[in-house]
Amino acid sequence: MKNIPYGRQNITQEDLNAVTETLLGDFLTQGPKVQEFEQKFAQYVGAKYAVAVTNATAGLHIAVLALNLKAGERVITTPITFAASANCVRYAKGEVWFADIDPDTYILSLDSIRSLLGSKPKGFFKGIIPVDFAGLPVDAEEYRKLADEHGLWIIEDACHAPGGSFTDSQHKEQRCGNGVYADIAVFSFHPVKHIACGEGGMLTTNSKTLYKKLALLRTHGITKENMAEDHGGWFYEMQELGFNYRLTDFQSALGISQLARNDAGVKTRNQIADRYKKAFEGKIKFQALPNGQINAHHLFVIEVNNRKELYDQLRENKIFAQIHYIPVHTLPYYKNIGYKGADLTNAEAYYARCISLPMYPTLTLEEQGYVINKVLAYAK
Ligand SMILES: *Cc1c(COP(=O)(O)O)cnc(C)c1O
């Protein structure tokens, strides 16, 4: 058996052709492939606008800036996520406050947020950054209700969930990042995620104002639109302090090619998840799936009593399971600035027990069976 990682990209001949063709064309960056990728991605998730960026971390950065986060302002997120979900708040010198997770879905708990909001005067917090953890979509409709009651914005960190969806109270399927409930959603195209661009990210929104702001911040804050005077064709204005967070044309070509296979990839990920669940049912706890939701399954997370022992045993058998995540509030940087927020008992209990099993579309049936056997052998 060869090494089995927890996640892996899948590059096909079609992908190679798409990238090569773009490399030999006129544009390596700022060409037509970027716009095509944005349009196709927006259409895929069902949002009005999409803005391609260098990576999701850069995307999160300009998302908080577009929503006008200022120094000292407070934002709530989950401790069970990649550090970038919280770091974006710090880039704008805001304060990160953590709320607890639900012990079964591992998603930021609405009850925990509600009590945190209730413990402070209105206006104390500015926004919420929920995460579609492991690919399980947050119920963005419920978050929206709560956010509207308290005048908060929502950035949905959908890095794990392109192709995931939940069913809203009108029985309508709502795809992650479709712009209906969250103000902005953020996706990542890092190779372990669903769509690989090497590095890359995408922001989606239904707000034209936010779209324009994001597009401006992505490219130095420079624009040729809305200028006071016409000085000539060369002229541009820098209206804001922006960045160079642009995705290249050849990465976009790869992204377009990968996006076309995402539905098939999500389907295969769910078949693998079903196989794991069938084998583990009644023996090992795995992430719950609320009714009406489609988990895009970036990860497949289980909980076990002696997690380190299983992790080491799997490694000895060339299965490179991973831990998602070390709770963000326990990382030295956040410890040093002083942890703020709710009681995080569920997050800490989860971290003591969680382990992510291999999950990617090219994981063979044989490999799936091998992983299941090794995990069950441990569980006995
Ligand atoms: C991967 C990831 C990010 C960061 O994505 P990059 O594209 O690597 O910057 C942010 N949030 C979550 C939840 C992620 O999994």
C-alpha cells in the first residue's frame, strides 16, 4: 500500500491542456481567464458576483476591510477552524471573540453566539465569521436572523464547502456562497481543498457595493472608474489603500477546468463518507448531518478516546490522518493577546478526540477498505 494522505489534489490531462494553452497565450495574468473563472464560479454557487484572489486568506483580509472593520471592533468566530478565519480580524486590528461549537456538527453554535451577544450591549460586536466546517454548511438563514437582530455582518468561511448546501425554512436548497444570507463568502483553492489552483481563492456576494469594493482592494485600490475628470487614456486613480491580491490567468484556467468536475467530486466524497459511516455506525462517533444539508466533505472527522494512539498507528500503516484543528484560541499568538469570548468546553473536548480520515475523490475502494479496517482494528 502506498502512502495515503488525508487530502489530495487531482490533476487531469484536461487541466494540463487548459493551463498550457493559457501559458502560451497573450496573458499570464489579468487576462480573460480570470473573468471567466469568476463568472463560472458565481454561476456555480448561484451568487451575483465573484472576485478571484491569490488565496482565501487574502480574500478574508479584503472581506473584513470591505465591511469597514476598524481597529478595536469585535468579531465572533469559531475556535475550530484554520487560523486564517480569525487572523483576518487581526489584520484590521480588530478583536477576535470566540464562541463555542455544537458538539455533534462541530459548527459554531448559534446558542453560544446568542448568549455572547446577550451578555454585551448592542453594537458591541460588528460581525460573525461562521465556518462551513469539514464541508458541512452552516444554516446561514438562522445566522442572518441573529445577525439582523444585532446589526452584524456575516462573512461565511466556505473554504471547505464549494458544492455544499442547506435547506432553508421555505424548503429551498441554498448553496454555500450564493449570497442570499451571508454578506460575503470565501473559498480556497489550496491543493487540499476541492478545487486546486496551487494557491487561489474566491469571494462571492450579491451586493454590488461590496463587489466593487472587493475588486478595488484586490488591485491596489486603483481604478479607472468614477474619476472626477478625464485626463487621458493612461490616467487612473488610487482611491483606497489596496493590495495586489490578483489570481493569475493560468491559475484561473486550472480553476475553470477543476470547477467543471466539482459536482462529481462532491458526489464521490459523499460516497466515501457513506462507506465510512456504514462501517463506523454504532461504534465510532462521526460528524452529524442535519436534515436537508449536503456536506461537501472536505474532511471526514471521527472522534475517538485515545486519538494520539490512533494517529500514530495509522501513520505506521502509511495512513496520514490529520487533526482539524488545534483550537485557534489555544495557539500561542492568541493566548498571548488574551483569549476573549464564551466558554469553549465543547471545542476543547472535541479537539481532544478528533481525527480526520483520508477524504478525496481519487481515494480508491481498496484504500477506503484498508483505512476502515485499520480504524476498526483500533476501535476494538
Ligand atoms: C484553507 C482555509 C483557509 C485559508 O485558505 P488559503 O487559500 O490557504 O489562504 C481559510 N479558512 C479555512 C477554514 C480553510 O480551511
